[in-house]
Amino acid sequence: MIKESEYHEETILQNFEPITLEEMDAVKLMNRTDTKFVLNRAFFNQILPKLAESYRVLEIANRRLSSYRTLYYDTEGFQLFMDHHNEKGDRYKIRIRNYVESKLYFLEIKRKFKGRTDKKRTKVKDFELELTNESIKYINKVIGDEVKVVPKLWNSFERITLVNTKEVERLTLDLNLTFEWKDKKKAFDHIVVAELKQENVNRKSLFYTLMKENGIRPNSISKYCVGGITLNPGLKANNFKDKILLIDKLK
């Protein structure tokens, strides 16, 4: 078993061929299928070297582990959270995300509809604790209705982005997840949230095959929802209990 002090993703990633942001344009996959997995981080360090066979790694500013900071928005009564909890077939996630190395901020709206993910985004100058009129108009235009949202949760993590060399497929691997709101903070350093982004589900891809061989099943986990129930114990969470139990079990 690998101890936490021995995590060495940066070193392993040096064995991967790099890919630039410009080269990644061919695999944006803004409309796609997403398959998520939650892994123990020590186990992840054991399988990461195998992925070099089929994937290139995104490199920005000489770094292969990219930093992200996100501010999530919801209605005062957490309606977007509840839509996810109640497994509504047509639901949204609203956030401003800072791509730290690229020094970019985007207002992003993700729609989950009939099993597919559609992401729209527009550049903004910074995080907005109070949304500008332009941002409000953009949100309402994308959603097709007026919705009043306010900041609800901060999230930060580091991401490895891998691009399949043969298939139209991206794999994101999120580490060092931290959630914050006001005086509350919670970190999940022992897990990796993996998200396989494909045009259509392909269970023959290397990563999917590795998950199956090791008995790891897809798990539709939402970082926003995990952070929401972790820092807001009063939120309804019946349908997310298995996610929290899994995260605890992976310790």
C-alpha cells in the first residue's frame, strides 16, 4: 500500500507524451457522455503508469498537474442541488471556474439531459460574489428562463487531463479536493475523481477496461453535491449517502 506521503503523480506523468491546449481543440467534447469513477489515491498511483500506453497529458506552463478554483451558484433554497438529489432528468449546474495556470475565468453552465452533458461557457474577468448584469443575462439565455442564483460553495482541486491517442476521448483526474464556505472547510486528499468524457460510451477504452478488471464500477458523483452536503448538514441527502459511505470506505 502506498502511503499518502509517497503520492508521486508529477513524477509518473513525466513518462507521458505531452499535449498542448491548442492540440486539444479537436477533443473539446462540449456535448458528450460522462462516466465517473471514484478511486483510492494509492491505487490510482499504481495504475497511472499503465495509462501512458494510450494517453497524452495536457501540459500548461511546464506543469502537468493543473490547479482549478471554482465558485458554485444555486438558488437560495438549493434548487439546483435538489434537482440533482431527486435525479431530475433535465438539470443544471452553474459555476465560475478559474483555470489558474491559464489565468482564465469562465462562467460555465452544465446541462444534464437524457444522459448527456452539454456545457456552455463565456469568459468573465474574475469571480463574481454578486453576478453582473451580463452574467445574469447569459445564465437566463442558456437556461431559457429567469433564475436567481447566489454563491453557495468554493471548491479547489488539481487536475490531470489525459487525451486518448486513438479515440475521441478525454480523461480528467481530480485530486486534492477541498470545499469551503464561510468558516467551514473540508478536504478529501485520499480520493481521485475520474471522469471519462466520450462522444458515446466506449467500454473498450483502456481506462474503462482497467476499472472493470479491478471491480470499480461507474459512480455518478458530483463534486458540488458532495461539498454541499458536507458543509450543509441540513440539506436533504438520502440519495447521496452511498457516495459519502464510499468516500469514507476508500480511506
